Amino acid sequence: MMSSARSTLIFTAALFAGLAVSPLAQAAACGNGSAGFDAWKEAFAKEARAAGHSQPAIDALMDTHYNHPTIGADRGQHSFQLSLDEFLAKRGGSIIASKGRSYKQRLAPLFDNIEARYGVPPGPLLAIWGMETGFGSVHGNQHALSAIATLAYDCRRTEYFTDQLNAFLTLIDHGRVDPGARGSMHGEIGQTQFLPKNILEYGVGGNLEASSAALMSTANFLKAHGWRAGAGYQPGEPNFAAIQAWNAAQVYEKAIALIGNKIDRSE
């Protein structure tokens, strides 16, 4: 006859084995194609509801779709592999600098206020604004929540975009973002292209589709990442690290520093 202690050990092992393959343990598993997205969405919605997200946020999540263009864009960011000169030519660096100098003059009171408050001069803000949306002319037309949900489901960067998805749901909870908001391929929103978590942490001044709010929020982001008023922001200088925090692509960082410098040094 099996001893009582051994029976207990076997039962406990079986119990944990059962838990290891239970639906809850496998909830919201990532995938590499559209086939599992709906099942993932159902599982994630249960988790989101348990975490306290509102019904409007859950409903918005359930209305998302697997966004094939987002996956295509995520796999094809070839411009970040270009040399600095090639990248500037492809992104229109000289045009951004020229238009940036014009906006610096036209919006001088706004930039004076931003620099007084955050210590960030116009140049890098205008370089980012021009690089991200062509000064508000190209915002992207993807369903932003679907883009974020797709990337949270995709196995490539699940953890990072799961944080972004939870942040998006929180923004919906608080009425800060329209569930149907349109954005770029990775779900960025606004004139300087903020991801949801950055909106939660650094968004100021209201709707980021307004240039003033977007520029203030961008300056707030840079300040929060160590920007020091009056310090340089070229590679190797103190404020370059804040630009690196904005975008991890080295060629992008160098382009922003270069274009920003051309704008700030203009009369």
C-alpha cells in the first residue's frame, strides 16, 4: 500500500502539473501570425478586467483587429540601417532644418515659454517634430489601439508592448485618449508621436494632436531623461543621452542632434 506521505507528494505533483497546462497559466500567449490573435485578445481582456480596467477600455480592446501593416513595418525598418548622410537624404533633413528655422520664428513665444519651463531649446524639438510627422502634416492613419494590441500579441517584443497596451487602456479609462484614435504603424499618437506609456508619464498641455501640447510634452520627456538647460546635445555632450532616450536608433539620434543644431544656430 502507498504511504500517506507519498500519496500526498504524488497528488501535489499532479496538481501542479495540471496548473502548468491550465488555460489561466497559458493566458494571453504570444503568437507570430494572425491565427491566434482573437484567442489572445479574449485572454488579455480577462486579465485587463481583473486588473481593474473599465468596461469602455475592455470593449475598445475587443474591437481591435490584427494589424498586418504594423507587423510589416515592424519587420522592415531598414532606414535605421542607413549611414547618417543616407538617412538625412531619405528623411529630408535639409528641408526639416529649413522649415524648422521658419517655425522657430513663427512660434517664438511658445518656444520661449517651453525653454523657460523645461530648459530645452527649439532646435531638438523642431527636429523631432519635423522628423516624426513633417510638422504635423503626416500623422499616420492606423487604428492605434489595434497596432499596439498586435505588437503586444506578437512574440518579438511582447513585454514592451504589453506595457504600452495597458497604458493605452488606462488612458481610455481616464478619458484621455479616444479609443478610435489614429496613429502611425506602431501606434504612436500626436504631432511628435508618443507611445501610450509616454503619454501617461510625460503628456502635458492637453491633446497631443495640438502642436503646443506635443512640443511641451516632448520637452517634458527630455527634461525627465536628464536634459540640463544650457548644456550641449551633440554626441558626447550631456544632453545627447536624453535624445537617445527618445529613440534607440543611433542614426536617428545623430540626425536629431545635427538638424537641431542647424536650427538653433540660425539667426
